[in-house]
Amino acid sequence: MASSLAPEILSEIFLACIPALDDNDLLAYFPYRVSHVCHHWRTTALGFPKLWSFLDVEQTQENQECDSEELFILKAYLERSGQHPLTFRLACSYETLHYQTLLVCLEEHMARWQNVYIQSPDEYTLQHLEYGDPSDYPMLRTLVCTDRRFDSDAASAYDSEGSVLHSIPWAQLKQYHEIQVSWSPDCGRQWEIMSQLTNVVDLRASFYAKCQNEEAIEMPHLRFASLAIDENKDKLKIEDIISCFHFPGIQGLNLKLTDTCPMGALSPVPDQLKRLKILRLCGSLKAISNDALLGILTEIQGLTDLAMELRQIDITYLFTLLTPNNSESVLIPHLRALRTTAFIPVADGELDALLEMLRQRFGKVYGGRLERFEFLLGKSPRGELDASASTMFYKLEELKTTEGWDIRVDKEWQIYDFWGAEMDGEFL
């Protein structure tokens, strides 16, 4: 019985059950709920400060007043979390004028900020973050900013110099993500921030232009990078952005490609990419020819985790490349996880090539190096699978059942690409 578990064990169970930050309906009230089950659970929860250090709040017009329920809950969390480092998401539903009651409350605990997620920040939120000094955030290690446009007009509203978030201690950060964040065509400030991320381990950003510095930005600790280009720039290639960085220790790379901002041949593959363990290619891949695809998979032989979106690419050729001819001739021989997506009908020949590749990579003839295969089927506007997608789904389910292989098919996948997926290094 859970009621008889020792407090230290029950505390760890509570911690493991905390929902992700995006799961708004549960996170804000989870500790409250477990603390009201019984006396033993309540005593355990109240005696475990870390449980209360994960916060998910949204500043709205309704909760701007000082007597709002959300503010009461936030203060209770902050009190019960003691001196434990804080992880929180602060969302702004829209411009909330000067009533930043939730942010003001959080600012009283700046010294404990460790992992900060700011969603749709308005000008007044950013003004608050502009005040102070980098030393005010001694524990800050993660900063994620989503859904914000930093243009020259908005920047001038923050301070006379047009500086954005100048008080953030960039060199401290281990993780820095910009998600659906846009900068003006004059993106010097974005590159100025990048140049200060000397200790970052995990980076995600979209770019408007190349860095104007003559020397590449040094990121010696970077392990995972997700790089993209703003779709409006039709002359910039993804290689132009990669060349702006020097990350000798990188292990995972996620590249988002578009019709107007493609990847070129990428041949030869830059030396700093030849040691990749994780590679994700998402978006429009029509610029990747068969020769370029062969070159990439030939020169990056150490891959253990590969994800590709099957948009405007020769699917049959891809699966044929990944099919071993014999035990001594196989591309990316250490591959353990393969993820693909489909948004268009899949032809019989493409399905046959996929099934043959799986039999060879999972099967005993080759040695069974592949441990997991995921196929994500984009949902149609009507929410139905077409005939070819249905056939593929049932064929893969049959293999999963008869062979016992770890094949995962999501036939209602609604995420547009792999861009939003984190790289956890599970198959490094």
C-alpha cells in the first residue's frame, strides 16, 4: 500500500509523477492533489521542498489582481519549496499592461531561478527582466523563450539602447532555446547573444542571416543543436549557419529545412559533423538529391539515432540505402533508432523497401542492431488514413506482433515536424 511507504520513497514517486511543463492542466495543482489524499501523503509532500519547486503559471487579465487564486497558489509553492532551485514556465496570454503580479512574485526569488521557460512574453514582461544585474541569477542554467518577435520597434521600448534581455548571464547557461522567436533582419543582437553562450550544452534557434564575425563562434561544450533559417530568406542555406559555429564536441544535430532555405549538397560533410551520433532532418528535403543523401549517410558512419521526414525525397532510395547487402556492407552500421514521418500516400514499392529494410536491420541475419523504429503518419484534414497509409500501418503492426520488434506507429500524429522534439541522447 502506498500509505505504508517510507516518506523518502514516496517522495521520489511523487517527483517522478510530476507532469511535463506543457501539461498545464495537471502541473499547477499536482502537489496540492497528492497532499490532500491522506495525512501520510500530506506530511510527506509538505516535507519535500523539491516537489513544490516546479511551477507553471499564466498571467491573464483575470489573475492580475493581488487576491487571485493563482497568485495564492504561486506563493504557497514558493514558500513550501524552501530554498530549492526553481523550474518554472511563465506564460502571458496577451499584453497585461503593468499588472505583472505573478512575475513580481517570482522576481522575489530570482536567486533560485534555475530553469526558466517564458512563453509569449509581452513588452512589460521583458521590461521587468531588463532590470537588475546578471549576478541576480546565480543559479540560472536554462532559458527558453517562445512565441516572441524581437524587432527594432519592440526593442526600443525596453531601454534607450534597444538592448534585449541584457541582464541575463548568458555565459552561465547550459541550455538556450528560441522557439518560434523572430528577430529583425538586423539580427546583430541575436548573434551577440550566441557569442556569449560559451558554456551552452543544448542550443535551439532560427536565424535570419549569417554572423558577420570573421571567426566562428566557439561552443566547446555544445552537445545538441537544433538550427533553422527564417523562411523569408531565400538566399541563405543551412550550411551558412553551421559555418558560423565551431562545436567540436557536438553529438546531436537537428536541421529544419524549407523550400526557400534548403540544405545544399553538404558534400563533403564538415569535419565537426562527421562525429555525430544523432541526426534529424525535418521540413522540406527536396533539395537533398540521392547523391547528397548517399554522401551524408556514408560520411557520418557513427550515427546511432536517425530521424528524417519523408517530404519530397526518394523514399525507396533511402530505405534501399539502409538495407544491408551483407554483414560487411551496410551504411551507418551502429544505427539503433530510426524515426520517419509520412504526410503523403506511400506507394507499394516504398512500402516494400521499408519492410525489407526492417527485416534486415532488425533480423538475425544482420545481427539485429536496430532497437526501435518509429513511423509517424500525418493526420489528414478529415482525420482519416488513406488506403496506402492504412496498409502500411497494418503491415508494421503485423511485424511488431509476429517478430516482437520495437516498432511504433502513430497514425494520428499532428506535430508538423521533428523540430519540436528534444534530443535526450537515449541511443548515444
